[in-house]
Amino acid sequence: MDSSIAELEHCATRVWVSGRIVFVELTDGRQIGFPAARFKLLRDASEEQLRQVTLRANGTALRWEELDEDISVSGIVEGHFQLPLPMAA
């Protein structure tokens, strides 16, 4: 792999869900959270299904096996979401 590409790839050391927010901790110590509602399959998932997230591909991807959903950590860091932020009530 080209070293310039490797430098752009973000990696997570852990992932967890609190309520309907998915959090990742990056190797540089930053913690980033996003609403599950930003992704179609996660928006409709139960809270139990959301909590079943795991890290894959050496920390570069999030995986929800039951939902058959994969999201790249780099995409999250760069703000690439499927859906806009839901309107506040």
C-alpha cells in the first residue's frame, strides 16, 4: 500500500453505543460520535442491534453483522454520511 494512502486512513481502537449515538475512539485519542439516524440501516435498527457493533479490518471499519452494515472509520471522520442531521424536535 502506498504510504500516502495509509496516512489518510483513520483507525479506531474502540467503538461503543450510548443511546442512539455511535462513538469511536481513534488511535490519536480523539473520540467522535454520530447519530445512528445518519445511516439508513442504523436509523431503523433497535438499540440492541446498534450495540452489537464491532471493529473490523484492523480498526478501519465498523461492522454490524446482524444488519449487514459496514461503515469506514475514515468516512465518519471526514463527515461522509448517507442522511442529513435529523431536525431537532
